[in-house]
Amino acid sequence: MLITKLEDLRIYQLAVKLRDEVYEEVHRIPFYWKNDDVRQIKKSSSSASANIAEGFGRRFYKKDFALFLSYSIGSSEETPNHAFSLHKSGNMSLEKAEYLKKNYTNLFIKTIKFRNHQLKKTTPKA
């Protein structure tokens, strides 16, 4: 199946869903508890989907696309780290932190597979 729209890309759909869940969760934290971990988890969860989007915009340049997918992979690893920091400070349940870890690991694996598939594709000659 040829993907022509970013919104049809399953890894993007998953990244956006997880980003929205992170935002919903951290908006429950009282303002006086908002710290670097809150800012960082919002940035890393946004970065996962944003880098997929930017890479998709560069999809005609295989190495650029792969590079931005790699950035997204890094953010998928970073986000659970902040979730467990928020849990440790009492601002996120262990269940939610584990849920995010499981689902960001899933995104991580799917994005790696997608990136590797993109790198194997041949670039059409003009």
C-alpha cells in the first residue's frame, strides 16, 4: 500500500496517540509540581511524532527520512525515562509509567522496522 498522507502512517498515528495521552496525564499534575520532567516528557513525546512528520516530508530523500525516523526512535526511548521520574516524584502512577514504557517500546520497535524498510527500498531513477 502506497502511503501518500502522513496521517495514514501507522507509526505516526501511534506517536500522536501516545503524545496526546502524555499531555492529558501531565495536565493533571498541579501547577506547583510542574518541573523539568514535565517539560521534558512533553518535549520528547511531541518530538517522537514531529520527527516522523518531518521525515515524511523528506521521504523522497531516503537518508533524510531515515535520519528523522532515528530522531523519533530516540524520543521514544526518552519519554518513558521521564515517566518513571514523574512516578518517582509521586506525580504519575506506576501503572501509567509502565503503560507508557510498553507503548513507547512498541513505537520504538515499529519505527526501527519502518526505518530499516525505507533504507532497503531502492530510489527510483529519473
